[in-house]
Amino acid sequence: TAEVHLSGQTRILTVSNQKGGVGKTTTAVNIAASLASVGARVLVIDLDPQGNASTALGVPHSADTPSVYDVLIDDFPLADIIQVSPESPNLLCAPSTIHLAGAEIELVSQVAREHRLKTALEDYLDAVEERLDFVIIDCPPSLGLLTINAFTAADEVMIPIQCEYYALEGLSQLLGSVRMIQKHLNPQLHVSTILLTMYDGRTRLAQQVAEEVRSHFAEQVLHTVIPRSVRVSEAPSFGQTVIAYDGHSAGAVAYREAAVEIIQRGDTNNSEGTP
Ligand code: ADP
Ligand code: MG
């Protein structure tokens, strides 16, 4: 692994894309595990009621587990719900439970409904003994109040793009949402990182999608692409990230390279705003 120097700042990234099944959760957990494997201290916040990120990190999240739901709705401190992934002492997870599905509606009537995650995270980061290097938030596909809470709490948006037909569909809508959040809720928010996933270099289509995305977002697209790999898709059923499940597989190697790139580039602080 290349030598990495952590910035000393806590970088907060939300993994977003309004399409489902494009690799958001896979990217959130595998980037997080990769960052932890090179010495970063990382918290994954699972904001998707499906709880796939919690599963992949090997963290219990049955209905009676204290979860992000309790933080958003009942003002639990984040510290009270965070669990350590069995994969690494550096890898923490704020789990989701099925109750979170109701939070989307329940939040509507709450005070400061867009800021609840941000406030909880700030309180946690202020009080925590060991500083975190990264917070990675896994979002549901919809642009509801859960995703808006993530956008309000984060500085950076990371967008996984599946190298397939219609990959760019919905992207302008996502960028529009980011601009709206910038304007009304969080001026810091910007798209810092785009990661091409499920790449099959043998197909002309994948190459074309990759070229098109790179031509539009030269600054943000990581050099590393994540290949389509069975090992990546198998890992969650063992309650593991691919980093722990098969660290030598092509998918694991690519995720580690992408994580090192994320550290080395720093936050490409795009003060001009999002393209
Ligand atoms: P999202 O969170 O955007 O809905 P997921 O991360 O759950 O997407 O991924 C959707 C599906 O694609 C899952 O079954 C996952 O295992 C699979 N997948 C994701 N990335 C890869 C990859 N690089 N190679 C093979 N399968 C992948
Ligand atoms: Mg997901």
C-alpha cells in the first residue's frame, strides 16, 4: 500500500445516488473498511432502513437494537448506538433498523428536522476521545428527509456510478438537489468524489460511460475504477466487507486503491460549488 498521510481533519462524506442498486452501500462499506485498513478511524452511519451497510459490517441491527432511528427521533446521543465492527477496531457503525422506515414520516413534524443528524454528529465529534478521520453516510435512494439529513451533516458527496446504460440518468437531478441543499441548508456541501463501479472493461459500453463521466467531471472522478466482481457481491452474505472476505480479490484491491486516492487527494474543496 502506498504511504498515506491522514489530514488530521474529520472528513464527512455522504454516498448518494438517487438510483437504487448502483453500488452505494457496497461503496460505503468497502471504502470505509479500506480506509480503516490503512489506519484511518472511520464511522459508517447507516441511514438506509434496509440496513445493508450494518449487515456488511457485521453489526447486529435487529428491531430492538438502539439505532440511528433513536438518534433522529428520540435524541439519543450517537455514542449510545455506535458499535465496533468485528472487522477492525478502527471501523465503527451507527446501525439502522427497520424503524428507520417510519422516520421519514415521523421527522416531518420534528423541530429542526433537517439538522437532526448534523447536530448529533457534531455533539459526538466534539466529545469523542479518539478523533475520527472519516464519517461515511450510506443513504437510501430517495431524496427524502433521511437523505436531506445526510446532505446537511456532510461536507462532501461521493457518487458511485454504475458503468451501464442510463448511468447518467438522474445525475442532473442529484446535482440539482445538492445545489438546493447548498443554497438553503449547507453551503459547504459539494461533490468531491465520483467512483465508477461494476466496471466491465471488456464492454465498449462501460468504456463509453467511463469516458463520458470523466469528460463531464474531470476533477471529481477517481482514477481507480471498481470492477464487477462476484467476491464483492458475495461478501455481505458473510456479514463482511470484501476487504475482510477476500482481501486479495480484484474488488478488494480496487477499493483499497480508491480509498488511498481519497486520502491523497484530500477534499477537493470546490468552493465554486458543484458543477
Ligand atoms: P445501492 O446501495 O446503490 O442500492 P448496492 O451497493 O446494494 O447498491 O449494490 C447493488 C447490488 O450490486 C448488490 O447486490 C451488490 O452486491 C452488487 N454489487 C455492487 N458492487 C458490485 C461489484 N463491484 N461487483 C459485483 N456486484 C456488485
Ligand atoms: Mg444501499
